[in-house]
Amino acid sequence: MKLQFVGADHQVTGSCHFVEACGKKFIVDYGMEQGSITYESAGIPCSEAELDFVLLTHAHVDHSGMLPLLTARGFSGPIYTTKATADLCSIMLRDCAHIQAQEAEWKARKKKRADSLEDHDSEPIYTMQDADKAIKLLKGVDYDTILDLAEGIKVRFTDIGHLLGSSSIEVFLTEDGIKKTICFSGDIGNTDQPLIKDPKFTEKADYVVMESTYGDRFHEKAEVNSVSDLAKIIQTTLDRGGNVVIPSFAVGRTQEILYFIKQIKDAGMVKYHDFPVYVDSPLAVEATEVFEKNYYNCFDDEAMSLINEGDNPLTFPGLNLSITSEESKAINFDEEPKVIISASGMCEAGRIRHHLKHNLWRPECTVLFVGYQAVGTLGRALLEGAAEVKLFGEPISVRAELRSLPGLSGHADRDGLAQWLNGFAEKPKQVFIVHGDDMACEAFSEYVNKEMKIPAYAPFSGTAYNLATGEFEYEAEAKKKKKKISIVSDAFARLVAAGQRLMAVIQKNQGHANKDLAKFTSQINSLADKWDPDFFSVDEPNGKKSGKSKKKAK
């Protein structure tokens, strides 16, 4: 029984944990790294083709965004997650592939303009085909149901209140008479969030791997009223004749903002009752449909009361959904003051960058941030007071009012994290603190150790822990040099991935009938003979291959 830490160790994005037990190898999450990355990831300690399955806590791309890379490198096993998460990933992974393809095309054009003599190929990390393969592997499961995945391995998904379909995952292991339970928290939700339920506690676990995004901070509480604050910002901006531009995560935060605006309009909190609201993100539109589909299992009592009255909590008069690029472009040619909600939430990609280009320089407008802005992102630079930014190669002066909506977070703060950890009926033997920056990881680890009296440790990527003995096999040190992700979309890299998958299939056939193994061996040898460049010699007058080995021909 071994647990190895791969990603989101002493940093917030790129979540991934590797487990080897009961003759199986699997990972929990495989997220994309976003923003400025401080530490190097050790990588999954086996080939992707050797993984038997994947467990996914939720759909945010810093937990799910690299799943298509697994399929590109030969993984073909099931990806277990909740039904709502599977629905969200079916649109989010395609969106990731689409964005990467656009960025690769843009980089290729830029390179071509800079030096026409250079090679202009610029490949995305993975393709739409890879995303489609990963989506087909998703297996939606119900909350609170124990699943038997393999001999000695059972799992259970529990609502963690962070995002529609988000979960903590308990993994029950039994090997050589030893029984251990490890709980992966995923991202722990803030209490009293709009739409979705509060986090649910887990009763018991020997080991806990938990996030610490806000492990050194506290959310504003009683004095904060997000709906009232949003109404005041909209009112003030519309009075000036400007637009309220909201960079928003397409999944989760956009739906919360729509819920707030519905309350604002229903209560008449802005005097321009019919002010237009544009959701300019095809992904956000599709995600809203997923929210509406999964309301029964995921919505809280307040949202359900509206639904039971026949009132959709995510729609209202004046709401406009922009799907096509033509509809998106038209928004900035309409002079009527409006609210524009667009992705991405950290302003790193997507249509929000176009809206910033058209509105950042206008002092009558407001750019309202409603989510976390990672270090190194455009959103973080704006919040930290950048006077000028570059968008699409053009310098843009920052004259718009920059605001953030306080008290709005999908992550629990330090008290919320501690409350969830205190929810265990018995104290865990060991807690591993991950998914937070350096200060957050260390601060929360110290708090758990000293104040909660529970052994806690913040590992760096590559650290390995023996779950059976309760001892570290290897304690990794920080590695600040970041390796560049190798591109796998070229033909040769895919060939290598196919070879890794073949080796994994060979290992799985151990113990089968000799007759079947002999047939399999013959097929592999025939394939190798066909493609081995050293096997043939071109010695016929017409230039055709003789089919004889070069060594034999000598």
C-alpha cells in the first residue's frame, strides 16, 4: 500500500495523487497547472497505460484538465466520478482542448511573423480527439454508495459542497490482512454557498489528504452581503453609463452570479429593472444546463424551494445567452449599459479578454472579480494595480474601476477546513496538507499539529508514504526548476504511447491459456516484422523489399 504525491503540493493547481495497492495502480485527480508554477512535479511514477483506473473529485480543470493527456499516452481504464461531475467534464474537457488548439494556432502565427525561416509547428498538449476519448471513459456514480472496484479496493463519494457534483472520496483498502482507509478531501466547499449544499462530513479514516487553499486566511462573514454588494456595484456603474464586466469561472461561479442577479431583479434592488445581462461563454451556457439537470441531488433547500414553486433560480428577464462569435462581438457594439459575464475567471483565455480590451480603458466601466486570481495570471496583475496590460499584442490602459466581490468563495477558509477535519468521529492517524501555496500549506499544517493535536505534514511532489506501516518511504525536497510538459500530439509520441499501452496489456494477460498467449505473441511479432526498419533490405532490382532480414542477407 503506497501513496505518492504528484501534483498540487505546495501550490494550488495541478492536483494529482498516486496509489498502488492490491495489485492495482490508480490516481486521484489529474489536474492542469495554471498561473505561475513554483515547484516541479515529479510526475506519475508509472506509464499512463499501466494505470488501472482514475478517481475524480470534481470537474474544475485544476483537478480534471489533464485527463485527456492520459488517453493520449495510452490510458484506457475507467474514470470514476459523480454523475454531475461526469456531465460537467463532458463539456469542460472539450472546451480545454478547444482553447489549447486556439492558443497553439496563435503561437504558430506569432512565431511565423517573428521569423519566417523557422519551423512554425506549435502543438497543443492534447487534442479534441484525446478529450473525446477521456469523456467516453467517465463512469458516473451516486453519492454515498460504496463501490467495489477491485479485490481489496472499495470507494465512496461524499458531497463536499464545493461545486455541483464535487466530492471527497474514501478509499477502503484490504491487502494481506491489513485494512486501511484513506480520504481525499478534494476541494472543501464554503458553508452557506448559493445553490449547492454544504460540505458533508466523513466519519472515519486512517489517513486524510486535504486541501489548504485558504488554510492561512479567513473569509469575511456577517457583515458581508454578496447580493447587496453586487446590486450597489451594478447600480453605480449603470448610473455612470458603463458596463459591469465580470470575469467568471464558467462552471459554478457564473451560475452563482446569475442566482444573485435573479434575487436583485426580483427584489428591485437596481432601479434599472430591465438592465441587460449577457452570459458570453458557450461553456457557461452548457454548464448552466447541467446545473438545471442535476438540481435534485445537488441544490440546497433555498434553491429547491424556488424550483418547487415552478421558478427557475437561474433565469430572469433581460438575460441574454451568447453562443456564436458574432453574438459575442455584437455585445461591445451595443452602447446600452449592461452586465457582461464571461470566461475565463482568471482572464487567461477565452472571450473575457476581448471584453477587457473594449472596456478596461473606459473609466465609466467596472471590472468585477468574483473568484480567486492565481499568481502570474492577468486577473492577478489587474487586482495588484497594473496601469497597463497587453491584450492581443496591443497595450491597453487600465482606467476602469476594479472591484472584487467580498465573501464569495467556493473554498472553505481555515475555520471551515478545521471544522471539516473535526467532523471525523475519530482523529486520523496522519493528515497530509496539499493544494495550497507555500504559506497556506505550512500555516495550516502547523495549526493542525499544534492546535488540533493531529499529526500533519505538507509533502512536496515525489514524497512516498507506506500506508500499511505508516512510515515515509521517501520525503522529497522542493524542486523549483519547472519541467516543460512534453507535447504528445505528434505522431511519434502517440506511437510511443501505444507501445506503453501494449506493454500494459501484455502484463494483464499473465496467466491466460498458453494457446491464447502464443497467438498474441505471433500477432505482436508479425506487427514488429512489418514495421522494423532493420528487418528488411531493399535488394530487388525494382527497389521492392525482399522480405529477408539484413543479417540473413549477409
